[in-house]
Amino acid sequence: MRRLDDLAAWLGPRNWLESDFTAGDLMMICGLRRLAGSGLLEAVPILADYVARGEARPGFVTAFAAQRALFAG
């Protein structure tokens, strides 16, 4: 939980880890998504909101759909 709290403190009021959305955000969001449903992500609302913002980006939606199609194919 400490790492999640550290990440939330770093993120603070910003939308992204840096000034703009970067590959670092994409990687972090993909990692954090694995915590969904465990209660850990939900316990840190800043991070839950961060993941939701990332998942809502059109590029993320498109890339995730393409990846899912490969496995469903």
C-alpha cells in the first residue's frame, strides 16, 4: 500500500505523471489495472481516477480493442 500512497502523492492534483500524457502513464495505467477488484486501487481514489482517465483516452480504447481482437481472433 505504501507504493500506491507514494504514487498518489506524486500524482497529486495532476492528470498525468508528467505535464502531458506519456508512455509512462500508459505503462503505469496498464499495471494499475491489474489491481482492479482487489480493493487496493479503490482504496486510493486519486489512482482509481487516474486509471479511469487513462482508460477513457481514445488511443487507449483503440489499442486495447486491437489487442483484445488478437487474442479473440
